[in-house]
Amino acid sequence: MKRRVTLLSALLLLSLPLLSSSGCSPTAERPATVDSSSSPAPSSSAPFTATDSGWIQLMTPMNEQAGRLLALASARESAPPLSSWAAALAKEHRTELTQFRRLLGRMGLPDTNVHEGHDMPGMVTEADLDRARGLTGAEFDGFVRQEIRAHLEQSRRVSRSESRAGGGEEAKRLAARIADARAEQLKTLSSLGG
């Protein structure tokens, strides 16, 4: 199912500016309020767009869910190189989540998962986590590699799109850094074999 909707999700990201005008954007449906004492106001020199909002609201739950699978993998000792790598990647994802949440606040967006329950390319689902918990040995390792590879590829793809099509410079810079990091993470994953 995830593979069939890859093209659809890419088209969705590219059409986010159009969706916001039709009322499909979370910010179009319910304007967010920001407590100015806890979050700095967005810069007026680089306004955020619906593309920026769509990207950050996708990347945040993608990282959260991938982090849960990485935590499972880092706790297993069936393949030490994979578990060590998973622990390091989980730490990187937590750092990114801090940056994502800061950006959500600057955009005036709530820190809620607007993609809850969606089976999207690159998104580790509850069903994926349940399946991983039931696997052992090489089957577990292979499943983790497959799911994390899909996560890294999709988050690289959407981050590259954001870095090119986004409006807010802060979001575009973060997206470019994430896209570069994902390329390196994919290389490392490939070097682990399997």
C-alpha cells in the first residue's frame, strides 16, 4: 500500500499551495493562536507558506514514528551494527524533532499529528510497530532496514521539495539540511548490508 501512494504523496506535497486555498490545509480550517511569551513571532522578511506548513506537519510525525521503530531496533542485539546505528539515528531524529517543534511554534501551528492514522509513504504506522515487535532475528533486522529505508527516502524527497518550493527561508534551510542528512544516513544504512 505504501509503495502505491508514493507518487500521490509527492504530488500532494507539490500541490500544497493549491490545497490551502481550497480549505484542505489544517491552518485554513482552524487558525492557530500562538502564545507570544513562549514562541518568537515569525520573521516578516520570510513569510511561511502552506508548503512550509505541510512539510513540517508531515516531517514531525514521520520522525516521531520512525523514532519508535529505531528505539525497538536499538534495544535488540541480534545485529550489533544495526542496533548501534539505530541508536545513533534515533538520537539524530530527536534533535531534529526539537528543531521541528521550534519551527511549528514559529509558524503558529499546533504540535498535533494531523496525519494520525494515515498510511503514507515513509510513515512507520502502528501496524508496522506491532509487526516489528512480533519479529525476531534476521526477519526483524530486515523489516527495520526496509521501513527505515522507506522513511529516509521519503523524508529526503519531501525535504528536497520543501527546500526548493517552500517560502520561509528558515524552513527551506532546515529542509535542505535534512535532505543532506538523509542522503548520508541512506549511505550508512546501505553499508550495513542486509
